[in-house]
Amino acid sequence: MEMHHHPSPLRTNINSKWFDLLAPNIHGGNIKIGLVNVDDNIREAYTHMPGLEAVNVDFRNVSRDLKWDDFFPEWIDEDEKWGPPSCPEMPMPRLEEYGGLNVIVAGVPCGARGTENKGIRDVFRLQVNLVVANLVVANGDQMVYVVFVGSCGPMQEIFRCEDLLTHVGDYWVYKPNLWKLKEKYSQSSPAVLELGHSSRHKRVAYATVLHSSEAYVCGAIALAQSILQSNSTHDLVLLHDSSLSPKSLRGLRDAGWKTRQIQPIRSPFAKKGSYNEWNYSKLRIWQLTDYDKVIFIDADLIVLKNIDKFFNYPQLSAAPNDQVIFNSGIMVIEPSTCMFEDLRSKRHKLASYNGGDQGYLNEVFTWWHRLPSRLNYLKIFERQKNKQHNIREDIYAIHFLGLKPWACYKDYDCNWDMVDRHIFASDSAHKKWWQVHDAMPKKLQQYCALTEKMDGRIKKWRGRAKDANLPNGHWKIKVRDPRQYHFVEGMYMSKNMASNKPSGSWQKLFLVFLTFISISLIIIALSLRPNFHLSDHKSLRLLNNPSTNNLSDSGLFDLSALKFGGGTSIKIGLVNLENHDIGRAYALMHGVEVVNVDFTQVSKKLKWEDFFPQWIDEDKKKGSPSCPEIPMPRMEDYGGLSVILARVPCGARNHTEKEGVRDVLRLQVNLVVANLVVANGDRVAYVVFMGSCGPMQEIFRCEDLEIIGCTSLTCGNSNKRCLCLLGNYSQSAPRLQDHNSHPKRVAYATVLHSSEVYVCGAIALAQSIRQTNSTHDLVLLHDSSLGAKSLQGLQAAGWKSRLIQRIRSPFSVNGSYNEWNYSKLRIWQLTDYDKVLFIDADLIVLKNVDKFFNYPQLSAAPNNRVIFNSGVMVIEPSTCMFKDLMSKRYKLVSYNAGDQGFLNEVFTWWHRLPWRLNYLKFFENPGKNKEHYIMDGLYTIHFLGWKPWMCYRDYDCNWDMVDRQIFASDSAHKKWWQVYDAMPKEMQQYCALTKDMDARLNKWRKRAKEVNLPDGHWKIKVKDPRQNHIVE
């Protein structure tokens, strides 16, 4: 049992760095500091500092008699038959006496037994954290910073890692998210006794994890079906490692799961080969950052009635297991990248009492919120009163401990046949699971079939129960389960008994043939030695042993590493390998059919520039634009392919590392492969790419690539774009549907870094989007250069702000305008969205552009022939794409030293957006348009040159400089100010003139007058009211 103590109030140094950090961000009058659990002498010291007001927050310490266990009772009256449960008293200050605080400084106790290998369970520590949380909430909408002082920091169950500004030594500086604190802790005692909730709309999902074997595939299918049978419509997300076959993945998807491949995480305190050796893989649910809340459910549960309402519970909510310990079989969590990294970093320090995830998570989240025990009803009967082990009727979900229902005959719970497993036996629970099974479509029931080995195990224990004459008598029941007559190959057996290796005599025979052929072809191998890239377009299928080199001795790709559903014949399609020895080598193998995919090579006269014309007839006044011909094979001639083997050319210039590859034959080969995959329908087709440069990542995504030895596995997911052959000509978004179709999570985004110069522009951009009636999220990425006031204005304009570390442009000059432009790459880290429409902060939107979210990555408007302009882009966030961009930034040379030049070398094949979507305010050859009027029908205006807010509103100040007149347009300037005038007054203040800006404008007006510039704009009388209200 954990004890707690009340240490003396903390002594701290008033000259701390935190004060210098926060002072510039607190505006107006004195800085009011609330002191929680710090020495009285410190308050006196602050009182004598000019501009500071310090108040000591008084509260009565929690009783020393209270133990941590008192907040986690073994049982509470969840049905409130005798009234709401009463919580132990946790004294709070009189919050109304501490209004107007700017900063709260709190000394955080670490508890009497706080060690690195154990979580802290200290009641006084809990009280201090709750006092601070309630003070923040009581201050209303006023921004309050919190400084925690102490080696162990605050409780992360209350103060989120996302809100941490800085951590230096024993100082932890937070800018708390007010809404999150309101949701959990406003005016509350510890929530462990409460069954409260919030009502904010969330992006939510159910999730489960499968790893190490296929033993729980049937369970996961039943779980998904039980959730759907309860009429829930929320997303179902299944995380899995490489142990699942394509057939299993197909069944899981048919059941309703959206599948995502993960790398498993080993449990550092588990024994090698134990059942929980890889249970820490469950931590990856915190990486589901495209959702606000996730209800995790183990795959050995079923849901009996709708549980959607529990998404309203905060992190971490779970049902009790034993006193202060929760059961991790069902949890409500809030995905977070920093939380995941924290969990990973602590896993070798904090010891797990059971060697698995449950023991570990209980040391991380020592203070958790109680879910009803009926939500995670543990099928265990330790007391003898209920001899039949009948379950209650009012439960939400059953957690099947012991042998699982699909590992028994459906006639009764086979845990009755083993004395040491009687505590897990319940026929009434067993019946509930089979009711879910029977309601499933027949094609899903096949995944719960028996293997011969499973049947043998069940019969063995029935025989032992009969021999021992077990009094429960279940061994006497006549078995009618029809599965006993229809065995399947060993994939879905019980985890306790199952072999994780795929079986089948054809596979063994195939390995024999492969070995024989490999030896006989060793001479051929010496001349081939290709690099391989392997793709499965439906589901990523990693090899069982990631360290294995999957080239046979002959240099051929080892086909035995793959799993093919149905039949023994393997059909290989060869692309760009006509008359190649490798095709003849595979043709000699038993059970392998090789076909050469015939297509006419694209004309050698075609150049890359031919696919990126300077101008196309976007309005189709003269008909649809005609595209250069890229010949494709007759797709209907190549059905039923198991593997597509393609040699990828790297271009005439042999693919230098300094520039992207622009080669028409390379494009053709990639498109041929992509179209073969799509034409293959739902059948699994692996793709093996040969060549040092690999496939085009514009078509085959990096998410679907895994390097294994000298083999690359990739899942093309080509449904997204491979039929859009020449995206640069297309003016209509692709209509192909993803395998896992669902409404897209989309957002507009922009990036601010290095200064506050573009704050006004970003506010105007957000307002212009909202003025077009778009309701999609607006996300602003920014570095630490923005002050608190600027962030306040940006958030009021509609932006959701996220702090980033900026990225330097490696080829730029120190101090240049584009020195930190590579910060734009961070938009690929917005993985909580499927699509992002990035817009630079010097644009405004004139009419709704939501429809362009339908375009694929990377879509942009042309800048100059094969080059796109990166001011407006449609991208698809991806962690691996971001890593790839970061790794290439020192290799690929940017023609303009900024992000635009770099991205054009990465995405050499891009999809054309209408130029009206990124109208460049640039008049190089104005001809008759000497006034530089802009056209009607524009979606956006991109303000090159001096920005509108840097000029007087009376006219475009680019007219006052000869070298900038190509950027001047009064009609465009007027459009920007129309957006400004429609903005609320409190936002217009962020576009005020400074003394330096006003002086610059007057200097250039004067020079224009001196040289008598013929446009005459310098003659215009300035009426801009901002000139009379100059700001700092």
C-alpha cells in the first residue's frame, strides 16, 4: 500500500529562466503570480520586484490518513441504487479569491517512494496538481502559464505533454489547454470515483491490435461484427504486424476493420517466447493521431450493446482489475505523438508487474478514470456462489479469459474440461459469443474454422475430463459443432497451441524446387544481381523473419516468402523484361507460370516537357486537351497475376542524386504496373521492382514500403491515382475509390516562421477561406517567433496553431528570405488528416475551393513548364514521406534554394491544378493590359512583390518601384482590402502600420515623384486611416 507525506513548502530561486521566458508574453499592467506549495519567503521576494504581484494560494492539506487505495475502491455502487458514490475529501482553495492570475508557480512533491522503476502514487502530489488545474480553469479565458518546480514534474495524467513549452532542470513550463482541463478537472475531486463525461464533438474510433500470430484473427472479426451489430458507425482501426497473411487481412477488412501495418514493440520485462513478449505493441494506439479519442478493445472481447457514449470519457479511462490496478483490455485514450514517445522512452525504466502492457501502463497512468465494470466484464468466477457461472444480463462487453470461444466447440465452454481453468468457464458467456458468430456473414465465419490440431486438443482434454469424471459433466455433452467435419489448414488455432509458421505441403515442395533451381542457375545469378522492390497492392505482407535475405542463391527473389491465397499455381507477369534470363529461370520452377506483358514502348521523340505544356485550354473552349500517348497493355489479357516483376529504368542521365528523375519510359513502366494491379481486382498481386532507383514514389507510396535485406516490400495502394495517367492534363479530380472508403479528414494549412511579418497575411487568408463558407479545419504551423498576442489573433481568425521546429534550407544564403523555407516540409507531419490543401500566407481565397481536396498528391498549379508553384498544393500527410523529404534535402539541389525548387526535384510527376487556383500577381508581358487588371473567375490571388498590408490601402505600392511594377495591380490590391474590411475590428489591428513601414512607403513615394514615374500613383492622396494610428 502506497503512503504519502506532506513535505515542507518548496524553496526555489526567484531568478529562474522561466520568468525571462514568460514575461514578454504577458501584456498589460502588473504580472500576477499565484504560489502553490512554495515557501512564504519566496512570496515576499516576488512582492518587492517591480511590476509583480505575488499571492499565496491557501488550501488545507489533504488528510494524512488518506491512502492512494482509498481513491480506488474495490467496488462502487455503479447503478447508484443507494445514491451517487461518495469520494474522499480533496480540499481545494476558494477559487473566487484568486482571479486574474498570469502565472501559477507550484512546488510538485514526488512522493515518499517515487523511483524511476515505479509510478508515483502520492495523495498530496495529486492534490497540488488538482489545485493548479482548478486555478487555471477558474481564471476563465485569460491565458495562464504554469511553472512546476520539482525533479519529477507534474502529473501527465492532468497536464499534457503537448502543452509543455520548455523543461530546464527542475523547471517545467506549461501553457495549459484550457478546454482539456475543463473537460476533466473543473471543480472536481479525483475522477476515479466518478462516471462523468463531456459532450464535445470528436473524431473517434474503436481500435484493436494483432501481433505475433494469426491466433486472434477470428476474435478480431467477431469483435468488429459485434460493434457493428450494436449499430455503431464509428471507424474500426486494426493495427497489425507482418504475421498476418493477405487472406486474413482480407477477412478483417470485410469484417469492418481499417487495417494499418505497424512494427511490433517488445515487452522488455517479458520472457522470450512468452504470450506477452510483444504486448507493448499496444502502445502504438497512441500513434492514431488522426483521431481525438480511441476506445481500445482487446480482440478476445465482444460488445453486447452500444458503447459509443464512452468516447466522452477522458484519458485514461478503464475498468478496475484489482484495487489500484486497471485492466487494459478496454481503455479510452487520446492519441498523441509526444505521449507515444514518452511511453517508448520509459518502457525500459518502469517495471511491469506482469511483464506486459497492463503492468506498464498502470505505472505510467497511476491516476485513471473509472469505467463501469460492466464495460469490461472479466469472465472469471473465483467465488463459489454462482456455480453455473452465469453472466449478468446488463453487461456491455465480455472479456473472454482462458481458452477462447473459437478454440472450443460451440456446444459448450471447453474451459470446463480443465480443472485449473474452471474459473474461466461460462456457458452463458460462451453462448453470447456464438450468437455474434452466427449473425456474421458466412464468408466471415470461415475464419473461425477448426484446424485438425485444434480439434485434437479439444478431444484430448474431453478425454481427460471423462477419465477424471469431472463433476460438471460437460464432457458428456454430445458435440454437434459442424466445424468438426470441415477442418482448415493451420492458421487460426489457439494461441496457446498454435504454430506461427504457415503450413502446407505445396509450400514445402515449392521450397525444394526453388533450392534445386537456385543451385543450377548460380551462373546466371552472377550476371543479374538486381535490386528488388516488392509490392502487394492490397495489404502489406512482410516476411516472417525481417533479418532474412530474400534472394535465393541464384539471385532470384524467393517466392516462398510470399503467401498466395487459393490454389498452388503462381502466375508471374514480367514488365520490361522481355527475353530476359530471369523470366526463363522462373519458368523452370514447379507450379510457376510466367507471362510477358506486351506493350508498345512510348515514342523516343516524346520529352518530359511534352507532358507539362506551358498552357492548356482549361476552359475547354476548343475541346478537351489532348494528351501525348502512353501505350498500355491489353489489361484483359493479364488477369489472375500473383506477382508482377518489373525492371525500372532510371533515366538517360542515370539518376543523379542531385536532381529528380524525369524519364518518359520510367513513367510508362510505373503506369503499366499500376494499371495491371488495378485490373487484377480484389486478387492480391505482389509487385517486385528491379533497379537501383526503385519505383516512382508519386505512384507507389512510401507507407507501403519495407526494406528487408536487399529486398523492398511496398504496397502500391494504386487505387488512388494510377489510372489518372497524365495528371498534368487532367482538369477533373480522379474518381477512383480507396479500398477502405470513408469520409476524408481534410484541412487547409499554412506555415509561419522566423518573424511576425506574415501574421496579418495569415489572418486575412483564414478569413477569406471562412468568407467562402468553407467549414474545414484551418491548421497553422509556426515556430517560436510568434508572440502570444499574435497567436491570439491567429486563433481568433480560425487557425488551429501548432508549434514546430523550423527547418533550414541547406542551399540558401545566411539571412536570405528563404533561409528557413524548408519548414514547409512539416505539413507532411499533419497525419491526423488524409489530405491537406496548403496555401501560402500571401494569398487570399476568392471563392470556395473545397472541391480541390479530391485531387491526389502532389497537385499544384504550373509555375514554368515542368515546374509547379508551391504556394498552393494538395498533399497527403505521411510520416515516412516526411522522413524521406528530410533525408533527401541535402542531396537534391533546389534551383531557387527554397522549398519550391526542392519539391520539384522530389515530385517530378505532379498533377495540374487550374492556374486560377494559384493566380500569380505577375505581369511580365502586360501587352494591352497596362493597368494590370486581374481576370474574373479566379479562385485565389497570390500576391508577389510587396504585400497589400505593407502598402497603403489606397493603391498597390509596387507601382512606386520600377523593378517591382511587374507585381503591381490595383484591382488585385482592392480584392485583398475587401477581405480586410469584412474582418472583425479586433483582427484588423494585426494589420496596422509600424513606424518603419510608414517611413518606407513615404520614402518610395518620394522617389517615384522625383523620377516622375509615368503611372502617376505617387500623385494619389493617401487616405489610409492606419497612417494616423502607428503601432510598435
